[in-house]
Amino acid sequence: MVWALEENSRLLTGEGYRAPHRAILKFVDLLHEAGVAGIVLPACPRCQPVVRIDKPLDGQQVCRNCIAKSRIEECVRCGARREPATRGDQGRPLCPNCLITDPANLETCIVCGKSRLVNSRTAEGPICPNCRPLPVLLCSICGHTAPCTLSKLTSLPRCGGCDRRQAHCTVCGRLRGIHSGTADAPVCGPCTTPDAELWRPCPTCGQAERLHAPGPCPRCTLKQRLYELLAGDTGSISPKLQPLHDALADTERADHRDAVALQGHRLHGPDRPRLWPPPPHSPGPGRTP
């Protein structure tokens, strides 16, 4: 390490990504934390942010995201292009989603009876993530003591009510899920952690959303499904139905389930409307008891 620093002192002033050893990067971090003058933390040479870089790639040290992008392959099962989590018997890549949903990795939950991933084990048997008992903690948003999960963005406890709650963010003003702040001054996810790798833009409207699956955001999905349902075979929405379309499409709390309810009304008629959300005793559309 000493020889490398003697040969290139710029490793301490911003060119740490050229370090031949990870120990040099750790040394730079320690000097910076100690407040040594002239020490500059290196940025990732590929994506530029000043983040942890300790993955060797083409003679440089890069961040975790960039090394993952360099390893992208097509999953042999679902076809998704991602960094492989493992490989099959023939060496073909398998993505993380297909790995965790492989039947070999699932067990029957003793609470719900469904074949799922195991979150915890008891003397009676395995328990899935949905049925796991939650610790009773002080919610970091509303301040109430209730069963909580830890936020993936802040690592702070958040109760079920705040996890499902939507409100106008006090930073950007948009109606979104709340991830930090308080009940009186809520802050949405993108404003809590403005990470470009985490908050991907919707391919339709371009707004930053934490999409659960590839495709448009909930609002764009709602508009698309409303058009498909109301336009029918004519390719255009009837003037009589246009106010209904506008009212549902412009609602603040966009939810594609509004379109699902409308579809149930069309399929079953006005005398047998399809309710959403379903009553507590009903498993709901597309679900099994």
C-alpha cells in the first residue's frame, strides 16, 4: 500500500478509484473521517456519485450498482436481464426473483398454509414473511406504539397505518406513500432518499416512482385500463362516458383497482356489482381462500 501511494499520491486526492488494493480506499476513508486536510473521497468512475467503491472492474474500483450492471445476463426462466443470483446445473443464469420463488426454496407456512419463503422457524414449524409476528415499537412517523416493520429507506420503525398511508409530501407536494417525517409534516420516498438507482422514472409519464414491476406507474396504469374498458371496440370513449373517465383518471389517489371494480360492473351488470375492496370474508378477485 505504501509503495502504491508513493507511486501515485493522487490516490488520496480524488483518484482513489485507481487504487490497486481495497486497503487504500479504507485508508482514504479513515483519513477523511479524521479530518486530514487535502483528502478527497473518490467518486465511482462510471456513474460519478461519491459512494463506496470496492469492486474491481477493468483496472478500476467501482460501486456495487456498476459491478451489477456489468454482470447482467438473461435469466433462463423468466427472461429478465439482471445480475444472476445463482446458476443451474448446466451453468445457466437464474435471477434473484426466480431463485427465491423456486419450489425447492419454499415451505408450507403453519399459519396460512401456503407454500412460501420461510421468514422464521418455531417449534411448530416454519412461518412465512406475511404471517411473521411484528415487534411492538414506537412508530417513527405517527408516534404511536403499534406492531411495526423497519423502513428499508430509513431503518426506522413504521406502523401498518403509516405504511399504507398516502399524503401530500411537504417537500415536493405530490400525493405519495409516506416514508419519513411526521404525521403533520410527511415526506415521501423519493424526497427521503433521492437515489436515482432506487427511484426509477415511469416509462410513460417520466415521474420518479418506486415501481414494483416493469411498466407504467399506478396512475398511468389506471388511465390505460380505463381507456381499454370504456373505449371498447370503437377505439374511442363515448361522450356520455367521458365524465366518468375524467373523474376516475384525475383522482388524486390513483388506484388501478378502480378500473377492476368498473370491469366487474360491466361483466356482472348493475344488479351484481363487483365490490372492491372485497368484504373481509371474501378472498377477492383472483385469490384463493
